[in-house]
Amino acid sequence: MAEASVELFVVGAGPAYTDRLGATGAAYLVRSAATSILLDLGQGSFPRLTAGIDPSALDAILISHLHPDHFIDLVALRHYLRYGLATPRRMRVSGPAGLAGRLDALHAEPGFAAAALDCTDLAEGPQAIGDFVVEARLVTHTAESYAFRVATTGSQRGLVYSGDCGRAADLAPLIHPGDTLLCEVSFGPGPVPAGAQHLDGPAVGELASSTGIREVLLTHLQMGFDRDATIASVRDRFDGPIRIVDPGDRIGL
Ligand SMILES: [Zn+2]
């Protein structure tokens, strides 16, 4: 049976800060013919999102954790939904507990988020969103950080997105052989400094080879790390396709 066509549009692929021109916070659009979901919406990514889709047409947004480089442009989205459309619309947003309160605090305005965003608390496990089943799993990073597996109903192939993750083994239970792994590689070829809850290339390569990953997409590379050396550090342990993704990339899954 033919697999349904699913595309990943890389909206933003940056880390928390960078000197790389054009890099913006994490934001990944996954869409089938009928359903569009967004994983994270970090700093500066809202304008780029509008280049890929009318944001009001998203079926849902999932936020991996409450670091601003993964959610802060929900403020821009909230304003757009309220003021940028002929008829205001609302958006389903699933994230760690306290997300709406963080947004409200930015404006010191209770109900700021709820004016346009229907925020619900994420929990581990699967949820159906249109054509997709999205499975969330807690990973080591903040007190409540999630990784996601996104797959169309009945499909063997999925996309596993690490969010930010300090322990590669946390991702393994989400991965099915043949999946694509969209994975943070904050510390490039490594090593990860003690206490930093992020990954490096060797950890990603080991994970990919031990779980039967089909293709590795690297992201969230911090400034100062060499791209080629980062890819090589993954390739030492994984012999499938590897690339660093950039904003604007469209990748068939
Ligand atoms: Zn983070």
C-alpha cells in the first residue's frame, strides 16, 4: 500500500541564540494533504511560518517545552489570530503545564493567551490530530520537556522530533525502525559539557544506528560548532543519510 504523502517544512531551526544570519527559533511544520501541525514556534519564526501556510489554517500546535526559543512566537500568533484576520480565529495549542500562564505573564494580563489560544496540558501518550497520530514522551531537559513522534494513521513511517533532550536513550522508545529522526545536536561533534541537557553528534549517531532510523535530520546547532564536523561525528556511528536542516527546507517523509 502506498504511503500517504507527508512533508516537513522547516520554518526555524535555530538554537536559543546564534550569530547565524537568518536562524530563528525552533518551528517545524508537518503536513499531509488534509492536516497541518506545527511542532514548536520559537523566536522569530512566525513570519517564516506565514510563508509556508496561513497560520490560522493549522490544525494544532505542539510545544515541546517552555524555553522561549521553542514557544515565544505564540505571542505573534495570538495577535495575528485576533487582529490579522477579517474574522478572529482560535488555535489549539498543546504544551507543558503553565504555558498559558507564561504568555499571560509577558503582558501582565490574565487571559492574554486564552483570548485566541486554546492551551491544553500535554501528557505522555498518543493523541489523534486529523490525519496524524502524535505521541508525546517526556525527555531529560527541563522539568517537563517532550519529544514527539508524528505519523499518519496506519503508516509505518514516522517523524520523531527530539525537542531539546539531554539523554538520547529517552528518545529510543518513540522510534520505530524506518522513522526519520529530527534531532537536536546542540553541541555539534561534542562533547556535551557536564550539566548541559543537550545532545552531540556521537549520541545522535549511536541512537540512530541502534534504533533503525532511516534518515537523520540535525537541528538546533549552537553557534561556534562546525557543520561538517558535526555531520561527520554522526556518520562515524550511522551510515544512513544525514543532513543539517535549515529554514525553508521542504523534506518528504
Ligand atoms: Zn530548551
